[in-house]
Amino acid sequence: MEVVIMAGPTEVGAFAGGRIADVVAGNPEAVLGVATGSSPLETYRALAARRDAGLDFSRVTAFALDEYVGIPRSHPESYHAVVGREVVEPLGLNPSRVHVPDGLASDLDAACADYEAKILAAGGVDVQLLGIGANGHIGFNEPTSSLSSRTRVKTLAPKTRDDNARFFDKAEDVPVHCLTQGLGTILDARSVVLVAQGASKARAVAAMIEGPVSSMWPGSVLQLHRRATIVIDEAAASELT
Ligand code: F6R
């Protein structure tokens, strides 16, 4: 695990964005894994600046980590909508090359299997961008997730629903279920860049980096990855020994 500690969120985004931009500069048809939530926003800003400076993202393929079950794609907080707004538009991705799990499928298990097949058909993910939940989840692999899990339906932990209530009008509007790439799916990415900012992530960051590999802290599975870079600010690093 490579651990990079930066002064603050802007520097975290600049560093992580630089790593991802280098992959795209080396291979304009790279396959990116993209995360939603607040953590990667500075990274997307840094990537948008690289686009402004001439880096072409139009042939990149992207796979989102997860999607809520049961909210329409047109809902501003569906991950289809968030990926469109925060990633596809600012980076100039081709929407036909951007994939998000189908949380509205009548057969959710089939939708998960189909998502895994699509990642495989694209040749796998070159670089996976991740955030981490305060309870240690990556993707929506909540504590006790199997370390070898694949894309599947999960129930969001009460802590995650509380944390994500800020995106919705009412706490009870936060969906209960989601589709998420599994920890095994994430481990298959050729490289991983995880970003975390702020003291609220410090405990999960310390468990991920210094704790034993444990399904109680799902991020700790990244200790098994050969090319995982953890980019955090000083507040998120504050519980490291
Ligand atoms: C988002 C995702 C989650 C978030 C995590 C942190 O696609 O899979 O693991 O990265 O919940 O969320 P923020 O960044 O909003 O604190």
C-alpha cells in the first residue's frame, strides 16, 4: 500500500487526479472505475482541468461502483445522474461508454451478473477511484461483506443511510438497498486510488491501513492489492500511528 498524506482536500484531488490523468495520457482507451459521493469531487475537478489543458477522455470507458435500488435515473441523487453531472459532462466522456449498475432492473441479480460481464468484456478496470465510508465501507460493501464478493444487492448500513441523508430532502428518502461492485471485483482492478479527507474518516483510514485485514473494516482488503495508493489529507491521517 502506498500512503500519500497531503495538506488538504484540494491537494488530495490534485494528486489523485494526476495519477488517473497519467493512466489516460498513456492509454486514451483506458477503463476507469469511478466513485460518487463528496470525496472524489476534487479529483474530478483536477481531471477536468487536465481536459481543459488538452487531455482527451472521449474514448475512455467508465464503470461506476454502485447504484441505489429503486430510485429513477432522473432523480438527481441516483448515481446515474451523479456520474453524468460530476464525471461525464466535466470530463467529456462518451455517455455510451459509461456504465452504472441498473438499480431499476426487474431481476437485480441478473443485472449484477450482467455488470460483471460488462467489466470483463471491457478488459477489466485499469484504475479504480474509491472513497471510504466512516464505517470503513468501499463501494457499498458494508462491514461483514465477504472479502471476495462480486457485484450484488446489499442493504445499506444505518450509519451509511445517516451519512447520505445530506443528499436527500428527508432521511427516510435514502434508499435501503443498493447494487455494488464487490470487494473481489474492486480487487481485480489493475490499480486503485482511494481518496479520503477530514477527521470523520480518520478511524476508517487507520483501520484500512494499519488494522488487520477484516470484513469489519472492508477498506482493509486493499492491503491485499499490489497497486493501491491511499491519498489522504492530514485530518484523515490523524489516527495513523
Ligand atoms: C460511492 C461509494 C462510497 C463512498 C463513501 C464515501 O460511489 O461507493 O463508498 O465513496 O460512502 O462517501 P463520501 O465521499 O460522500 O464521504
